[in-house]
Amino acid sequence: MFNIVIFGGPGSGKGTQSEKLIERYGLTHISTGEVLRNEIANGTELGKIADSYISKGNLIPDDLMVNILAAEVDRLAKTSKGFIFDGFPRTIAQADELAKMLDKRGEKVNAVVGLEVPDSVLTERLIQRGKSSGRADDNAETIGKRLEVYHNTTSPLRDYYIARGEYKGIHGLGSIDEIFDRIVTSLPVCG
Ligand code: ATP
Ligand code: MG
């Protein structure tokens, strides 16, 4: 299996680049944001809990999030030749759990693609997206909170994965195809 974590601030292009990676390499996409938004759209109990965090720009608690991710991995692993983890991990605790989860299967994270985009551009993109996304978290106030949470809680994962030799920093400005080319070039087996 070849497992990729796609990492970056809110609106850095994780979802967009994941779609292209799936198309190119036939990997299985797990977007935690999408899983949660589906639960919200279906009005499930989990969706109600998720909405109370997401709409305020906060993270879902680690224990709940790890259970959700584990269920997705179990559901999809049989038919998968590798995963793209999009939006997970977002905390050091989640990264440790992901490593354990993969280790049990004799797998690991093979590469972490970090989309590096300045806050001013992230804010601009999310405001634009908010005009059509219908997402409860794409509004000015919540975007500010999401960036704060990203810098305080999620961005330390960059050093975590650098220390493990897995981090590939990608300049995240330019066209979608330019950024995708940079990603492909950075990947060990695929470049
Ligand atoms: P992008 O635009 O780059 O695809 P994003 O930050 O806009 O990314 P999602 O990854 O879709 O959006 O996440 C949306 C929200 O879902 C987060 O702000 C958070 O509240 C919740 N969420 C998603 N993944 C996690 C996670 N691993 N841990 C905790 N909360 C999460
Ligand atoms: Mg997304």
C-alpha cells in the first residue's frame, strides 16, 4: 500500500489535490471533513455533535475523530491499494493513533504532502468559497477561528513529520495543475 497524508491549512487545496491524486494513482480518499458533512446532511446524532464544533471553527474531539477514522479505514481497506488521508491527522494525538492503526495492518504513512499557503490567501479563498459552498464554516468569523486552531494545534504536525522524514513541503500557490505537478515530483515511488 502507498498511504499519503495531505496536510495544510483550511482552504489550502487538500480536497482539490486529493481528487487529482486519486485519478492518477487509484488511491482511496478519506476526507474527514466530508465524512462529517455527510453526517450533518443526514441529520444523524453524530452529525449534530459534529456541527456544534465545525460551525464554530473548532476541531471535533480526538477520541471521537479517531473512532470515525478507524471505521472508515476498516470499511475501505479490503478494496484499497492505499489511502489519501485528507484532513486527518489534525493533532499530534491523531497522528500517533494513525501510526498505530496503520502499524497493526503492517502499513505506514509513506508521504505527507504539506500544502504551504499564507493565511492571507487562505482567508481570501475561503471567503470566495463561502459564496457558493453552503458550508457553515466558510464565513469571516469562523475562518479566523479555523486559522487560529490550525496554527496552534495542527501546524506542529509539520515538525512531527519532518522529524520522521516523511514531510514534503509543497509551494501551494499557482494553478491547480502546477501544484499537482509539484506534488507528483515530490513523491518517492511516483515521481
Ligand atoms: P480544505 O479546504 O483544504 O479541503 P478545510 O479545512 O476547509 O480543508 P475540512 O478538512 O473539510 O476543511 O474540515 C472541516 C472541519 O471539520 C474542520 O474545521 C473541523 O471542525 C472538522 N474536522 C475535519 N477533520 C478533523 C479532524 N481530523 N479532527 C478534528 N476535526 C476535524
Ligand atoms: Mg476539504
